[in-house]
Amino acid sequence: MPLLVLSLFVVGGVAYINILRISRDDSLNQMKSLLNEVERHVHSGFQTVKANIELFSGSDLLQRYILNSDQEDRYTLMQPSLLTLFASYHRAYPEYYEIRVLLLDGYEDTRFSLEHAPNILEEEGDTPYFREMEQSKETTHLTFYRNADNQEVTLLVSKKLVLVDNSVGPTTRKPVPRGYLALSVRPGFIEQEIKNSQIGREGFIFFTDEHGKILFHPDPRKLDSVLPPLLFKKIVQNTKSGQLLESEYLGENYYFSAKQLHPKLILVGVLPTLELLKASDELAENVALITFSIIVIAGMLLFIFLRYILVNPIEQLNEAVQKMASGSLEIDLAIESKDEIGMLASEFEKMVSDLKTAQEQKDQAQKQSIKIQLELERTNLARDFLEKEKKLMQKTTEIAEAANRSKSEFLANMSHEIRTPLNGIIGMVELLLDTKLDDDQHSLLHTLNVESYSLINIINEILDLSKVEAGKLELEKNPFNLQTLFSNMAEGLALQAKQKDLLFEWNLSAGVPLDLIGDPVRLRQILTNLAGNAFKFTTKGGVSISAELEKMDRNEAKIRFLVKDSGIGIPKEKQTIIFESFTQADGSITRKYGGTGLGTTIVKKFVELMGGTFGLESEEGKGSTFWVSIPFLIQEEKHFLSPIVNSDSVFRNESNFRILLVEDYPTNQRVAMAHLKNAGYQVDLAENGHQAIEAFQEKDYDLILMDIQMPMMDGYEATKEIRKLEEQRNIGGLNTTTSRTRLPIIAMSAHAMKQDVDVSLENGMDDHISKPLRKTVFLSSLKKWLHPQLEHVETGKKRFRRQERKLEENSPMNLHQALDEFEGDQELLYGVLLEFLENVRIQISKMEEALSLGDTELIRKEAHSIKGGAANLTANQFAEFAFELEENGKAADLELCKINLQMLKSELNRLDNYIKESQEIKNENIDC
């Protein structure tokens, strides 16, 4: 019994300590919750006064008053009405006791006040609150200050009046600051929080400014008093840490908690420590009372236990006999005594055991049949379980597929949202590059253009990777020329090499078929990514790209492409992870060289989609070789057809064409409008699908440029509606000036995949232009539809170029590229070439004479001149020989100059023969 009482006392003490802690935490949490609630109410009050000053500043009378430059008219005619308007605001909001209009320099122009007569003119430019208003970055500003007129703590709400003066003409309609609207507000909502907020029985809240001066307090005697600096410093630190502060204040201990509601307003909650101690004393009394009650109850229970300790075994035997008499053998006697009652209980349990054995033998047969039945039921349950698992897996697969579709759609939408302004930037830069610029400006804009395309390429890489992973990327099968692809790609890579002072070369091995069928866009992306990585990690030496035939049968060729560099190389242990997403060989590489780590990952995905293989060979510090092996179909042999036909006489002038531009993004509007108007077209603008339909109904257009993603009505819906109206117009014979039965509508979108183009065509559009709008591609796409007569001209050019293909292989010049530079004018090109050859022969004679005289400076000048002319005519090998001769002339090396001059003469003969042969092909086509 003493041990029981002692145990109860220990339990009571532990309970008292835990309950005391819980009580303390509850009181402090109540204080924190109250501060959070007050914070919400005060911020709500701030939002209300901000909303009201926004409403006041939008008054038409106030705006006209500010913009009126005639002071007599303002003060005599408009100011009384303005003061009446301010008085109505005060009647609606009595706490707004002073409303003022300040000019930009702080001069008080107009005042409505309950404290003084209106129209008191004051110079307020030097007041602290005006300087605070003036320096604020926000148009609406809140601050607290002590009003000198009524000595009250006032909430000053100011609104910068930024207005447009429509009276001075459209050229200057630009919003500019005109002055300030200032409200002096009695912050009754803060005083109300003081009255309504109480923490426990004796806790309270109050507000201070940023220096610890008490602005609002439940005890008016405390107003304007200042908290001790050390205590205030701890309270400010407390607002940042969010922890409770226990400190002494005015001779008593308090718990403090605080929140910064405004740069000049701090909320402080206070709870006396004694209040918690009083609660603890009351709690101790309650715990003692409960412990005493438990002791009394325990004594009574112990008495009952001793009373029945002897009677209980006999009662158990009696109950067991009655249970057996009723037919139950489930008897368990918990009697362990060794006396007569214990022996009797033991014999009774033995008898029950014998009866159980007999009963078990009887029930054995029944159990066997039940077992068979259970096995059958288990089989049925297993079948049901498998069926449910199958349905669950199917549902999980559907959810995963839906999630994958959502991810792809999200990435596509985000890609569009990011690329739209970026396309606008690229377009505006391209427009600026067409204006008059000095060299520095042109260089800066060129760099901006290059970096913008780098950024959009990163975005495209992420989108491509997501489409591959979602199984949404489709490869195209288009005919293309491998040499042309290499030549075009080499132009950009040569620029990278020049910028890093590296060597760059490309080579197509003998036997590699040039006319292939596949996806040239993805092939170029693969090689460009690998070459870009090579340039990124190479600081000296060079980079090369080559192609060699790996295997070929009748209709298919497997070509291996190799990209070699002399860069930093890749350690063997890192080579296995280099093709993983967002991975580089070393984390420090990203910091030093930059990049997303997606380039090789996209290469891997594209090569696998194209049915190819890939790999790399690398040694750290000695460079790397990346290779991909891809199968392509070989184009069938094509016959030579008719030469180019000149049909310029049937073309309409661009100024006779009217185009409807449908675009919602302002920057894209400016870029497209500039390209179109500079080309001579008449252009109307619609900013959404609804405006496009209205414009179509009002005027006849030769072509519509339709953006896809727009507010209110997108490009697809607008196109469908225009096609319906067009059908009605054609049926009713309503066509007026145009002879077209179908108006060309060209889609404009940052999405340029084949499936995107297919969607545009399925929705009634005729063509698809990808953004950003590059001027040459953009205008040539329009000419295809506005000048359909050009189709057979362009076809003739392509057929003629097929005949030139044999000349292009290992040729001394790129005749195809040169013809493009001369806009297809063959006569002009050949005339310039013959004149160039004649001039070079004269220059070589001069250099031979200079060589005999030892005049290397003359050799350098003539070689420099030849180099520039040859490069302009795409005679790259000839230009290279001239460059070497120029360098040796600069070094005054007569022996090397002699050797270079002989090589230049040999290349001149080869170029002369090539031009004659190409002229013969041209004449044969004309004769045909």
C-alpha cells in the first residue's frame, strides 16, 4: 500500500510538470495567433486606403484640374468643384480628414481639411514625408507621421498622378508625372485593434515606430514614450527570428512577440510572466486534488481484491461446471494453488481434456471437407485479385500517359510563351541591322542577334528532348544534297572557328553518295551540336567534320559522320555518362565553359530514332572524336529538264498587293509590318481573330498572315470562320476585285515541327511560317503565293542546278551559291567571272615581274586584292592560295612566294576550265 501511494505521488508530479508546460505553450501560442490576426486586419486596412486613393485619383475632374495650365481658370472655375468633390469623399470616409493636391516640387496646390480653412498654400517640398513620397519607387505610398496641425499620429497615403496630356497632339501622348494626391487618415482601424485585442487576462498589444517610440497603446499615458534601446533592439531582432523574447520591462518580467507591419510600424504583443505562474498555482491545486482522489479509490479497490481472493477459485470451479453442463468444453481454470481446491481443479481440467480429445476425433472428417472448400475459395480469390491488378495496371498506365501528355502540352505552351517575346527581340534586331549603324553598333547588334539565337536553340533543345521522351517527335523523309548541307552548315561553324582563332575543315570522302532521302534538319542538328561541343572545349588547334561511306546497297547507304577536335578530352571513367541528360564529364566544366549538357543527349535520341549508332573515342588532354553512323535512302536518278524561263513581265508590283497581318504581340507586329512595308506591300493590322474576320468582311485582301495563339479568338478559329464566309461569298457571286476563289492564309507560329504544319493545313491554312521571322525567308514565302508564276522559274533553277552537281564535286568554286548571290542572273554571273579572270591574268603578270625585282610588297597587295574577289565569287580554294601568297609576301619570303604563285596560276587554269564547262552545260539546256 505505501508503494502504491508513493507511485501515485510520482505520477501526479510528472503530470503536473507536463500540464504546466502545455499550459504555458498554449498561452504563448495564443499570443502569436493574436498577432497574426492583428497583422491581417492592419494589412487589410492598408489595402482599403490604397484602393480608395486609386479610386480618388481616377476622378475625371481631378485629372482635368491637374492638366489645366491656366491657373486662373483652375482656381476660379475648377477648384470649388474639386473641393466639393473632396468633401463628398470625406462624407463617405470620415476618417479621411485632410485631402491635398501637391505639385511635383511639393508645392501645396489645393487642400480640403477639417482642421483649417481650405486653400491654405504651403511650401512642403522640404518635409520628410514629401521626400519619402518623391523617392518611393511605387506610385502608391504609405507612411506614418506626426501631424503638426493636430498633433495626431496620421497615416499619410499618397498617389503619384501619372497622366497623359491629350490636348497637345498625338505625338506627345505619353504618361508623365504631374503631381501627387495625398490623404491624411486617422488610423482608427489600428486603434480598434488595440481595444479588441487581449492576450490571456493581463496581456495586451501596442504599436511603435521604427525608433521604438510608442504610437498606439491601451494606456494613453504610455503614448509618445520610448522603449529602452536595448529592449527595442531585442524586439526588432525578435521580428526577424520569430522567437519569443523573455525580458524585464518597468520592473516586471514579460514575454514579448513582435511583427514588422510597415517600415514605420511595429506590432508588439506582451504577456506578463506572473500570469503564467498564477495559472501554474491553480493547476498544482487541481493536480493535488486529483492525486488524493486516486489514492482513496486505489485503497477501496485493494480492499475488494483481498475480500474476494479466496472466494474467486471456488466461483471459477462453479462456473466451469455450469459451462460444461451447457455443452461447452472451452474451459480454462487459472487456479495454481496446491491446496485441496487446486487438486480438485487439476482433476477437473484432466477430465475436460479427455472429452476434448474425443470431440476432436469426431470433428476431423468435417475439418477435411472444410479445408477442401477453403482451397476452392482461395483459388477464386486469387483469380479475382489478378483481375483487379490487371485493371489497376491499366488505369495506372492511362494516368501515366495522361500525365505525359500534360507535360508535353505544358512544355509546348511554356516554350511558346518564352519564344514569343524572344522572337520579337530577334525581329527588332534584324530591323536595326538594316539601318545606318557605325561599326561598334553593328557589332553589338550582331552579338545580340547571335546570343538570342543561342537562347532560342536551348529552348528548342529542351522541347525536342521532351517530345522524344513522350514519343511525339516524327522524323521526316525528304530529298536533300549532303554536300549542300555540309557547305551551308560550314558557314556558321567557320565563323565560330574564326572567333576562337581555331582551324576548321570539312571533308566528304570519295564514294559518299550526295543525293539522299532522310531528315536533313535532324542530321544538321546532330552535327551542329557535336561541332558546337567541340568548339566549346577546344582552345587551340582545330575542329573537323567528315563523312565516309560505311556500307551501301542498291537503295540505302550507311554513312559515318566524325567530329574531331584537339580540345580537353574526356576521361575514360566519364565517357559512359556523357550522353546522359544534363550531364557533363565534370561539374566544373559547366562553370568554366557553360552549356546545358543537353547537346549530346539530343544527339543520342535523334540517332536512335533514325536507326543509327553512336560512340566516341577520347583521351584526356588530347582531344575527342565523336561519331554517328546513320542509314539513308538514296535518291533515284533524275532527268535534266528545261532551263529557266523569264516571266517577270506577268508579275504584279508589290504595292498593288494588300496583306492582312493578324498578330497580337506588339514587337512581332512591328517586325512584320516593317518587313512588309519596306518590301512595298499595303498592310492592315488585326490584333485577334475577331478583328481579322471584320477586316476580311470590309476589304478584299490578296493574302492573310495569321498568328496561331491569340486572345479572344485564336488563328485556327478565325481561319475556319473566314473559310465559311469565303464559301458563302463564292456561292453568292459576291467576289468583287479579286479573281481568287480561295484566299491564301499563311500560319505564323514558333512551332515548326511537321505535326504543327499538318495541324495548320488541317484547319484551313495554306502554308506555315516559323518564328522568328527572318526577312529573306519571310518575304520569299509571300512571293510563292503572291507570284505563283515564279514556281516554274524556281523549278527551272533547281533542275539546272542538278546538272551542275557533277561540277560542284571537288569544283574550284561553289557555282550554286554564287548563282544565289546574283539572284539567279546567270548572264551577269558569267560576265563578272570572265572579267575577274582577265584581271587576275594581268595581276599575275605584275606579280611575276615583282618577283624578279624582289618587290614582295607589290606581291602582297595584288594577292590581297585577288583574295577578296575570289572569296566574293565563292572560289574558296583560289582565295586560299591568294591568302598564302599574301602572307608570304608580307613575310618577304621570295622562295615561298615563287611556289605560291605557281600554285595560284595552276588553280587559275582549273577555274577557267570549270567556268567554260559550266557555260557549255548552260548552253546545252538553252538549245534543248
